[in-house]
Amino acid sequence: MRRRAGEVVATRPPGSSDWLYPGWQLDDRGEVRPEVARVLEAAREAGMTPRDVDELLRRRVGLAGGQTFAGLLAAGNAEAVVAAIRRGS
């Protein structure tokens, strides 16, 4: 239901009938992080597919490459993720 409503991201590997739900969108209790709605809204506005969003969130941030966008989201920094989506990173 949440996938169809656009509240979470799920991707389907080629040739598979199973949906994969990336862990970056869930908190420690398995609930959807509140920041995910803002990120997915920005992604929809930018015309990104669920796979595009997942790839962005797995990408390393900055030149040093220590943190991922998913890590920023988990730390509550949705603004950095939304900014990256809007600039087409």
C-alpha cells in the first residue's frame, strides 16, 4: 500500500517479481522516517524514478566520500538530500 501511494521507495530487480525496500527510509523501529516524505516529494517533482532515488541515497557525499546521502537522511538532514535532488546530483 505505501509503495503504491508513493510513501516509500521500492525497486524490482530485472527479472524478479519481488520488491526490495531500501533500509535508508526506515528508522530503528521499522517505521518510515518522517523526512522520507519530503525527499520523495522533491524526487517526484524532479521526475526521478524509485531506482534513481535509491541510487542517489546510496551515493557518497563530497570529495572525501565518508558519508552517504542515506546517512544524512538518517541523521535528520533531509535538506541536504532535497538540495541534491533539486540540483540534479
